[in-house]
Amino acid sequence: MKLELFMGDTCPYCRLVKKEIEKQGRTDVAYCNIDRSEAELQRLVEVGGKRQIPCLFIDGKPLYESKDIVEWLRANPQ
């Protein structure tokens, strides 16, 4: 399963999701920072249809809302 977290530097909801990933000790999530990469921002908008972060791509399918992402991570441990 391929997991990519689209996030930004100053987003508090992104930090909440990242904290959960670190708490679980997950190593299977790639970080895509839209504040640092125009290409990542474009991919987020092209695939997800909007600029909303955080967004977890699960095998290329976007999942939005920090609460939903945390719930998914807890239900699908590494």
C-alpha cells in the first residue's frame, strides 16, 4: 500500500496527523510538502481536485480531514 501525506509547514491539522504518524512509529508514509514543492501542490490539485490539506493519498486515492486520516491510520496499522 502506498501512503503519501500532502501537508504544509504551518497547518495545525497537518501537525496533528504527523504527530499520530510519529506516535505510531510509522515508516510507510511519504511526506509531500506543498509549501516547498510546486509540483506536489499541482499533483494534489490534479488528483484530489482541491488544495485542501492535510490529505492522505492511499494508493493514489485522496482522504481529507485530519480526524478521518487519524482514524484511518489507527484502523490500518503498519
